[in-house]
Amino acid sequence: MQKTLTQYLVEQQRHQQLSPDVRLLLEVVARACKTIGSAVGKGALGGVLGSQGTENVQGETQKKLDVISNDILLKANEWGGQLAAMASEEMDTIYKIPQHYPQGKYLLLFDPLDGSSNIDVNVSIGTIFSILKAPDDVMGREVTEADFMQPGRQQVAAGYALYGPQTLLVLTLGNGVVCFTLDRELGSWILTQENIRIPAETKEFSINMSNMRHWDTPVRQYIEDCLAGETGPRGKNFNMRWVASMVAEVHRILQRGGIFLYPWDKREPNKPGKLRLMYEANPMSMIIEQAGGAAVDTVNRILDIQPSQLHQRVSVVLGSKDEVETFKKYFS
Ligand code: AHM
Ligand code: MG
């Protein structure tokens, strides 16, 4: 018998792994991801490709689908009564739940459509999300950005949807990682993988090699040693993959291991990295750790970073546990 997302979540709730509010919230997020997946799938036929002609708070050009996906997630999640506020890569500040809807005690963060450079070229992209619990006193007052400033280890749940040859939903509630495949005929998320585990060792790395001249010395040394192959210090031949969609990269690592790196580099010396901590690095790090992998900002565990800004950036190195440990040694 096939198990749907609803059945899985109800079972988790029965086993005390999940509160009714988070269960409902996850159902709504998953439904929004279906809607985004359908817009992505229409492409030129839906008139959704190309740029919006606007910039987000980080100065990046917004694609039409970035904005459409953001709106879908906001509209889907604002009325249900589980949330106090939302935050997104595409919005300057937090989105408070309008007063005519009931206020809840959870916070939802998302990158509505990750992999922007791949939208118009029909390569896998995705939605990344993270759920936090607001501080207990939030119910009687205005929610603020400060309420979001929680380290990633406090996430209640995290996940991503991957819009590729198949549409997938990968989820963790803090007790392992599961994957659902969208049955496009039935419109249902069907459980297709349970207890996903990342192999501890790997021979595959993932980094944008065109930035090599900008890297910090330890990063360059690590990659040079990987490239040296069997006769080099690592004693094995490495393969390389770079999709330029973090969702696709993380998904490949969940399936067959690997290491993904987007380190700080000298192009923007004052920024700690490219990827955003709260709605990219944190949810992905929770998923990776829950599958037995590791995630660091080159030296420190990402999930322990105390955020100070909503759109804070961070260096990201994640994947197979032993390989991340090997990488860390280059910095010591
Ligand atoms: P985005 O949120 O604007 O799409 O940026 C994040 C993406 C990641 O998915 C991916 O790992 C990285 O940016 C690719 O960067 P680059 O184009 O520098 O290779
Ligand atoms: Mg992104």
C-alpha cells in the first residue's frame, strides 16, 4: 500500500513526533510546492519565464518565477492560523500575518525558488523551507525580526521541493529524512524513500571551479589535492559535478554521497559567503545532519551559528561526514 504525505504526517503526530499545527503547516507548504511545480512546468506556455525587472533586498535581479513562487507561499500559508510571520529571500523584511487571520506560534522561512540562474534554461530548481517556533511570549505582542534570530539547531522541521524530471519533497522533522515523489496524475505526494543515509566517504565534489582564483588558500589546497587523483595525497580519483542549484546538489549528495562547497571568496571580501544562512544553509544543514552527514561554515557547525540578520550569508561546506572532516583539517 502506498503511503501519502498526509498519512505519514498523521502517523508522526500519533507517535508524538509532530504537533498538529506543524502537521497542518507542512501540508500547506507541500501543497504550495505543488502549485509552484505546476507553474515551473508550464514554462513559456504559462508566460512565467524571464525577468520581473525588479531587484530583491540583496540586489539580485528577480525572475518572474521568483516572485510568483513567493506569492504562492505567502497566500497559501497566511490564513491557516499556525504562523506568526514568514520570511523569504525575496522580501526585505518579515511578513506578519494580516490581523484578520488568526495568529499562530510558528515562523516559516523560505527561498521560494532556489537556483535562479537555471529557471530559464529548464534545469532543476527548487523551494527550500525552514520552520522555527516563535518565542513563547509572541502571542500577546507584535512579532519582530528578532524573533527569527535562532540558531538552526532549533528548527522544528526543514525541507525542500525539487522541480526536476520528477517533482520531489524531502523532509525532516528531526528524526531522519524522508522523500516523497509527486504522482502527477493523482496530484498526491507518495512516500518513496525512508531513513535516507549519506555514505560517510565519497569521491565526488561539487564547487564552482570558475571561482578558483578567488578562493582562500585552504580551499584551493583541498581541491588541488582532490584533483591530483590516485597518485596525489588523497590517493583516489575524484569526480566533479556542479548543477548551480543547491537543491539538486544536496539531493544528489543524499542519494550517493559527495561534498558541496560554496565558500567565502575574495570577490566580495566583506561578505561571509554567497548562500543565505536562515533559509538556505540552515534547512539544508538540518537535512544533511539528519541523514548522517555534516555541514560546516569551513570550521564551525552551521546549525550552531547564532544569526544576527535575516539575510545573513555564510560559507557552506556540507555532505559526506568523513569528507567534511577531511576538508576541515585544511583549515586547522
Ligand atoms: P539563488 O538563491 O539566487 O538561486 O542563489 C543560490 C544558488 C544555489 O542554488 C547555487 O548553489 C548557487 O547559487 C550557484 O551559484 P553560482 O551561479 O555562483 O555557481
Ligand atoms: Mg537561493
